[in-house]
Amino acid sequence: MSTVVLKVGGASTAGVADAVARLRTAGHAVAVVHGAGPQISEEMARRGLEVTFVRGRRVTTPEALEVVRESLAAVNAAVCVAIGDAAVPLHGDEIGLQAEQEPELGLVGNALPSAPVEVAEALEAGFVPVVTPLAEGPLNVNADEAAAALAVGLGAAKLLFLTDVPGVFHEGKVLDSISAHTAEELIAEGAFDGGIVPKLLAAARAAKHGLRAEIGATEVLA
């Protein structure tokens, strides 16, 4: 049975249950990694904490990390409810997700490939592990990066990004495919901005490790 890692955004759990059900019906084992970006920013603003991003990644102070943890826990619970009884809630920093700290961003890590025992056991038993993007430390990890690192660590067959856009837009159209090299070049040139940047970089990383990576209708090729 091949494993698929499904990355879902924090903005909405809509569609995650259907996506998981379709993949499982097709015979795949499914692990889910989710974010909580909108919830984190909203709660930080409510608490009067500065919200700062550097190249699409959130600067994370100890106070911000508390908000990150609480927001991820809430989204994790919502995703698990959406999926149903098969879902197994797992918190990345508690199960050994690995990352290297990025000091300029505070308590933020660059995700490293890892395959926590709890994730592997849940998949083997036919469950759907639902993982928060926190690494040991704890360190806040971009959810797209975390999904790619988990997919590589597990030796998954595919990394899928469930998004609210049809795919990767470039020059006014949705691309059927893009190579990892081209994606990285275009990002360096400033052709993309916002949330698509970490998704493309994560997908490119996964593709280079031999995984099939898809952002909506766009396949990212090695």
C-alpha cells in the first residue's frame, strides 16, 4: 500500500474529509499535515503581538510560539473531527519531528526528513495520522515544509497540497506541470509571492527525492 501525505491549510477544513476518503478508497494510506496561519495571525493581533514574516515564514518569539501551539491544537482537533474515527491526532514536537533552528526567525526550524514511529504505526494500523507542524525544541515549522519532510522521511509515493486555488498560476494560466528547477528559478526571480512560494519550494524538494508532488492541478516534476 502506497502512502500519500496530504497537506491542508488552516483556513478551512472543507474538503479534507472528502480528499482523505477518496485516497483511502483508492487504496492509499494517508497522513495529514495541517497549518493554522490565519488563526495564529488573528490571535497574535488580538493579544497585541507583532506579526512579522520574512520570506513567507513567521518570526516566532516565545510568546508567539504559545499562540502557534494553541492554534495548531484547535485546528488539529477540527481536522480530526472532519475526518472522523480514523483520525489520530499527533503533535509534531511530541513525536519527534526534526528541524534545524533558523536563528534569524526565532523559534523557527527548517524541517528535516523524519518518520516518527507514531505516524508509521498509525498508518500501518489503517488510521489517518493528523500531524501538527511543530518540531522538537519546540520549533515552529512551515506546514508545507513539514509535509514535504514527513513525506520524504516516510518514503511516501505522493505529496498532495489541498488548496483553495486550482493550481499554480503563471503568466495568467494554471500550469499543468512545472519542473523543480524552473520553480526555484522563478521564485528567485520574484515571479511568485505569498503562500504559493513555500508550497512550490516544498513540492520541489519532494520531487527531487523521487516523490510525485501536486499543488492542485499542477504537478511539480524533478
